[in-house]
Amino acid sequence: MLEVKQIRKSFGDLAVLKQVDLQVNKGDVVAILGPSGSGKTTLLRCLNFLENADGGEIDFDGEHVSLGHVSKKDAARLRKKTAFVFQNYNLFRNKTALENVTEGLIIGRKMPKAEAIQIGRQALEKVGLSDREDYYPSQLSGGQQQRVAIARAIATEPEIIYFDEPTSALDPELTSEVLAVMRTLAEEGMTMLVVTHEMGFAQNVSNQVVFMEHGVVVESGDSYSFFHSPREGRTRSFLQTLSGQIDLAC
């Protein structure tokens, strides 16, 4: 459902993405791993048109777009088929949990308010926050705020959800509640592309892994092979530094 070819992005003289290829099938949960500065977040932002790629091509849900020349209209249309969960929640501080979920439906998609509220409540129920719909972000824990952000994402019924390190700002207890929601979405067949440092999630929930460094894909493949029989020496050394977090057999 999503194929990216030769995507490139530079900031000034710094090449952040160097002709990256990526393929995601419907129902895939793809974990994107790599050290800081490898281009992972920039890749997600370019795929969702939050950043303008310098070049490359994308085939998404039957549509072909040249990333270096995409129009605002095409970008907006494709973005409506996706959702993005940010590292730091990006909630409106002056709106309740329910209002944060329904805002995009009412304003962005011109949905009748009553219908949006019904969908918003269903989304909050799915992430375990039915009893927090009238709470403001300041009244919620970090994990609860991130679950509101996930509810906002799934309320739009996207074809794919992009997650940008969704647990990096959370302590371990709150991380587990967010990962539990993501695991449920994976089990229900939601297509997800997840930039993460959570090796347990990558190993046990994702079915595909992409390892990036210095703006290129070093290795990609199914999760079991990636963790148990990586092909590249750089992948093996990366995994060895994380051996305390994962079950390695390589």
C-alpha cells in the first residue's frame, strides 16, 4: 500500500536522507530503528508531507506522487489518509481530551459535531480513557496524553499511522500503557510505521524492521531475521549494544 523510492532530503549542506527506499504492505507494523541523527524522524515527516522532500517518488493507496514536485492539494489529499502521533503529544492545552480528538474531524473534515463526538468517544474508549473525556491535558499523565493523541489518530480512520518515538518522553510505567494500546492496534490489523527505541516492541510486535544510519537504510527485513540473524556487521554491532533489552541469538 506504500512504496517509497529514492527519497532525498537535505537541510542546507547536511544530507539527512540519501535515496531511501521503503515498502509497507497493508497490515504491516514496521519498526524504524537506528541511532540518533540517522534520519528516522525526517523520513516520517517527509512521508506525511510535514517536511518537503527534495526528491523521490511515493506510491500510496493507488496514487503516484513525485515528492520533489508535489502540490499542496495532492499533499493535503494524501495526508488525510494518514495520521501522525508525535513524540510530545501536540495536544491543544485549552481543550479537553474529547475536544482534542474531535477538533480535526469538525474543523478539518467538516463533520457534524454530534457525529464527531460519537466517533471521539469511541476512540477514547478504545485507548481506555472513556472516563477522562472532560479532562484537560494538564490534568492527565504523559501516558494518558499520548493515548489521547492515539485516539485522535484512529478517529480519522487512517490507512496508516506514523508514530514518531511515541514513548520517548515517558517513564517505564507510562510507556507500557501506551505500548499496550499500540499492540492492540497491531493485533487489529492497523498499518503502522513506528520510529522507536523500544526494542521489545520492535522484536515482539512489529513484523518488519528497518535499520537506518547516516540517512541510509543499512538493513531491512522481517523482525525475526533482523534480530536473530542480521546480515550486516553494523546491524550486529548495534544490536549487541542493546543486548540487555532484547533476546538475541546472533
